Amino acid sequence: DRLVVGSTDGKRVVVQGGSGADEFIIDNFAGDDGIHLDAAIADFTRSQDKLDLSHLRRDGDVLNLADLALQYPGDAVIDLEALGLQQLTDDGLVSTAGSLRLDMVNGLRLTETDFVFDSGYDWQAHFLV
């Protein structure tokens, strides 16, 4: 399953995928506002699911695992604003805010294979037609 997680209002969102491999795409649905998330993914499974961050940038560059600063053994938390992440939109890069949490996933055990940093997959072309 592919699920798009995106919000510009900062309201709390809890997302759960289906059975099997899921891809959680972090992006807003339309417009030029940057993402403002307060989101939790309740059932992320390491080495099976993917977190697609390919629409986010740091200093204009594609992200990598080290950019996420996952330092603690508790729930994996990605603080978009504190990390200075930006979102790639049709009008260029815009600031992001908020955070994304992977419930019951040790952030220190995540590897590059749990993420998509540069996919080229245009989900909007498939879903917003």
C-alpha cells in the first residue's frame, strides 16, 4: 500500500498501513505551503515498510539517514523544523514544521533500506488525476 501523509495545519494525525509492505509518502497534497505535521505511524515495520522522504530536502540537497539525527533508542522521531528540512514544491523549496514519529520503532535500528530519499515517483500523477 502507498499512503500519503501530509498536512499543513499541524493537527494530530495517526496513520496505519495495511498488511504487508507499506510505503508512507511524506508530502502535502496540493498548494505551495510547507508540511506542518504532527503525525505518528502506528505500524511501521523495519525492513518491510518504507518511509518516503523524497519530497524533503536539507539545504537544498536530497536527504540521507544521517540528516535525520535519529539518536535515541525510543520511538523514532523526525523533527522536521529542528532539522531545518524543506519541502520541494512546484514553486521551489519551502520550510517545514512539526514532527513525524514511528511508534514502537527504535530509531537507532533504522537503516537506509527503511527509507526512500530520492525516488522520482510522482504520486500526485497517480492519485490526483
